Amino acid sequence: MLAFGYTLVPVAAVFLGSLAAVLRRPSEAMISAMQHLAAGVVFAAAATEILPQVMHQASPAATLIGGGLGVATMLALKEIEKRFEGKIALLGAIGLDILIDGLVLGLAFVAGARAGLLLTIALTLEVLFLGLSLATELSATSRSRLRVVATTTAVALLLPAGALLAVPVAQFPPVVIAGFLSFGLMALLYLVTEELLVEAHARPDSPLISAMFFIGFLTLLLIEEMLG
């Protein structure tokens, strides 16, 4: 249940992001910088907390099966996003994305409290961007700012729902847990390489904006070292 409490932090970030979007949308350069920063933080969390847990079990079968399912799930999600258009499709795609984020966050807490805490920081930045994006899209077709913020926040509640799905995993044998963590690792790497960085590079870029990726990576490393 510790993971459930921590998921309220990213949910609050989505609420604030949607509120900012309906009041005053950030510039394209600012959004790109945020995406680079989030990508760096998520990548650091995956590399320093989730990957070592997977390798510690030294189970090639669990790594292959869990990782393969993770890749297949994320690619399937990408195809769903391509095939459907409109507001309902957008809500569905982002909802599935957030649900998987919640599942991965829950799996991180299965690996350990520190891993969960660091991934909470990483995913808070990521879902903050999702809140901005969704609220901006909904604002184009809705005149009610309250409805836009309420709808975006409601979708964010799928994050704690996803985290709850990971609770039973803690009861499985370590080798099975390693498979689930491999699934989460692939989902995080997909998030960084196929979503955050791809969308960031489609916006205005500069050396300072690109440096935000490394700033995010180094910041999470420093936080990890300070936590001991």
C-alpha cells in the first residue's frame, strides 16, 4: 500500500499540469526542456534501480519472457494510438499509458522502497507532461476549464489503479518478480526512447534544452547517492 500513497504525488502533478495548461500553456521550448529532463530522470531510475534488480536474479528465462512481453505491450499500445483518432481515442491511449506507468511504479516498490521513491520522482515529471498535453487537446474542443481539469485528473487516477495491480506480485517467487521487473524495465525504456525524446525532438531544440536530459540523469544519481 506504500506505492498507492506515493502515486498521489504524480496525480497531483497531473492536476497542476492540466490547470497550468488551461490558464497559460507553456512555450514549446519549455515543453521540450521538460521532456528532455523527464527522459533523463526516467532513464536514470531504470538503469540504477530496476536493471540491477533484474540482473541480480540471473534468470535469462525470466528476463526474456518479461522483457519480451513488455516490448510487445508497448508496441501494441503504439499501434492502438495510430489506429484510432478523436477525443475518446486520445483519452483511451493516455489512460492506458498512465495505467502501465502505475503498474511499473508498483513493481518498483516491489523491488524496494528506494527504487519506488526514485521512480515516483521520475514518473511525476513524465505524467506532468501528459497532463499538459491532454488538457491542451481537450481545451481545443471544450469551453469549460473545470471540465478539462476534472477529466484530465480523472484519467490520472488510473495511476494508483495500476500500482494496485502490482501488489500481488510481491507474493510471487523472486524469479517471477524478476520477470515482472523486466517487463517494467522495457516499458520505461520505451517511454524514454519512443515517446519523451521523440516528441521532444519534434519541438524547438538547443544545446541547453538537450542538456536537460543529462541534468535530469545526474540529478537522480545524486539523489540516489544522498539516500544511501
